[in-house]
Amino acid sequence: MNTWNATLFPKHVAGESKSPVMATSATLKEHCGFSNCKLSDGEPSPDAPAALYLTTTMTGALAASVEKAGSVVLLLQGTSSGFFQTAATRFKQARFKQAA
């Protein structure tokens, strides 16, 4: 009997996201993957609308934006080695490993 293994690779489509995507650095914006990704102009205000923030550093303003506006923070590790340190939060957490 023959057996087959198939691997599917998604097709990258550089389209717009449904929600705003904000990168906290030019390097992260360059690798964002969405055509409407914008460079964050500093810390979000408490009145800022909900957005997805790409960052390597969690700040109090980002945490407040998550808590008050319902934003999402994708916290990326700045290196491909070592451990990714976390801290206790009052909201859901997810860890993503950055590809080298």
C-alpha cells in the first residue's frame, strides 16, 4: 500500500487588515504583512480606537489600550535565542515564537 504526505503552504496576499495594525518600530512595520500597517507615533492614548499593536516591549500605555479599548498586543521577541520572559496580566496571553 502506498502512503502520501502533503504539506500545504498558504499563499501570502498583501492585503489590508480589517482592524488597524500599528507597529512600534520601523523594523516591525517592514515585516508586518499587511498593506495598511502603520508606524505608531508613540504611546497610544487611552481614547485611541482598538488596534493590533506589534511590539517588542510591553508598556503601561499598551496595557491600558488593551484593557480600555480592547486592543490586541502581539509581543514579539527581539532575538531568536534565549527565553521569552513574561509577567502576570489581567488579560489573556499568548506566546508566539518569531521565525529566524
